[in-house]
Amino acid sequence: LVGALIFAAFRSLRSVVICLVVSGAGCWITAGAMGALGVRVTIATVLLPSILLALGSAYSMHFLSAGCGKSGEDLEFALRRVALPVALSGLTTAIGFVAISVVRIDAVREIGTYGALGVLVVLACSLSAVPALLGLWPVARHGTWLRRWLGERAPGVLCNLVVKRRRVLLALWAVALLVVGIGIDRIKVETDVIKWFPRDDPIRHSYEEIRSRLSGISPMNVVIEAGTAGAVTAADVVEAIDRLSSDLQSLPEVGKVISLADPLRQLHGGFTQDPKNPLPTGDSLIEQYLLLLETKPYLRDLLTSDRTAANILLRVDDNGSDALLHVKRE
């Protein structure tokens, strides 16, 4: 489609080849660098070829528009005039990608890093290969309808509107910015990759089934530290941990909560034959139960060996950062 647009504008297969050579060089070198460094293509970096194709074609078309039908010194003079704006455009675009590369998410950082590399390659190729190709392989000037419309009629209408209705035009832009700006406050960042897939996608369906069977899929930890106050296995502390666990379990985002109180309830309920599985009372009784539980590997996930810290394990139903931060605040 890009090639068809270029051909419609310049009526020349040479112009199409020149644009695609520049874009192809950027994609080729960027992909080669990623492969050499062992960087996998992700849902983010898969966008890079399309971006580089668009930028390479845009930069090349500036030189094509200026150099069509020219040769020798006329061609050199025409290309010099567009070299500076193309260079500035490419450098600012590369800086934009570099800004993305400092994000502490691998997929985002990679599109920033390799996007900047690709833009610089495309820019270098545009500034060097395109003028060289135009010098060796001149593109004749054809007056196509697309170039006449974009180069003459459309600018004429726009300039007339700007000169005669500039206040109305600026007012319309101000209103549009104000109206659309109301929605900025409603923007939400979706960090759960699964939600990028359609609801009926097999991947999302399988993910939802796994999450349902596991009672939550995103792990979180709430660490209770005793500090200088003694051990977290004291009866009143265990009771408080149990109440906190119950409160967290009531949150709609939380699928499952496991704490030190759970195995103590099960063990005490078994010994007392109480189906309600009440918490054991008394520090010494809790210590006796913990001696029995020390052979169980999972106890190390819930309690440190010196009894100074306990861990409440949560499995959250939603991978989104907003949901996880809400659970953290609670």
C-alpha cells in the first residue's frame, strides 16, 4: 500500500524502490542487531517494522519531491535544502524513542532502544543512499493528480482558510482541545497483557480458566514484622494476622489468601475435632503446633525460623497495576 501511494504520487517505480530500500535497511539492521544480541520479538517490538517503513518512506519522499526532474548541480542544491529538516526530524524522533528506553519494563525499553537505532539507521540511509541513488538513477517529474491536489489545491484552500478565518480556526481548535481534554482524566494504563487480546480469543479463555482454577493468578506478599515487640507467633498477633487475612479475602480483586493462621486452624481443628477450625489460644499451644509443622516445606513461606516475621500470601485475580495497587493500599 505504501508502494502504491508512492507510485501514485511520482508515477515511477524507481521512487518506490528508493523508499523501500531505505525502510528495508532500517528494518534489516535493527532486526539483525536484536537477533545478534538475543533479544526476542515481543508484542511491542513487533510494531517496529511498520514504524520504520513509515519513517523511511517519509524521509525519502522529502528528497524525492525536491529532486524530481533535476540533475547535476540543480539536484545537489535541491537536496541540500531538505537535508536539514529531514535530519532534525529524524533526530527528534530518535530522542523520543530514547525517552521510552528508560522505562523499567523490558518490552517497552526494547522498543525504545531498538526504535531509536532503527530511526538513526533510516535517517543515515535517507541522507546518504537516497541522494546517491537519485544521482545515479534520476526520477523524472510527472504531474500526477495526487501531487497536483496535495501540492496546489489543498494548500491553496488551507492558506485561504488560515488567512480569512484564522480566529475562527483557532477558536475551533481551542474548543476541540477542551472537549477532548475532559477525557484525559479518564485514561487508564492497562498493564495486564492478557486484556490486550479479544474476550473470545483462545489465549484469553485459557488464561481465565487457569485463573479460576487457581483462585487468583498474580502473587502478592504482605510481610508482618515483629521488630523489637517479640515474636509474630504470639496468640494476639496470630489472631490479628487472621483478621487481616479475612479482610483481604473479602476484596473483589483477591482470589485466595493464605497465612500462618490457616495451618494452625486446620491442625487445632483436627485435634479438637471442631469442624469450625478455631484458632488455638495461648502462645505455648501455638509453639507446639509449629513444632509439628516445621517438617512441612510450605511453613518457610509463611514464617521465618526465628519467628520475627510472617508472610501473608495473596493470589490476585487481576494482573493490572491499578488492581494490584488497590490491594496494596487496602
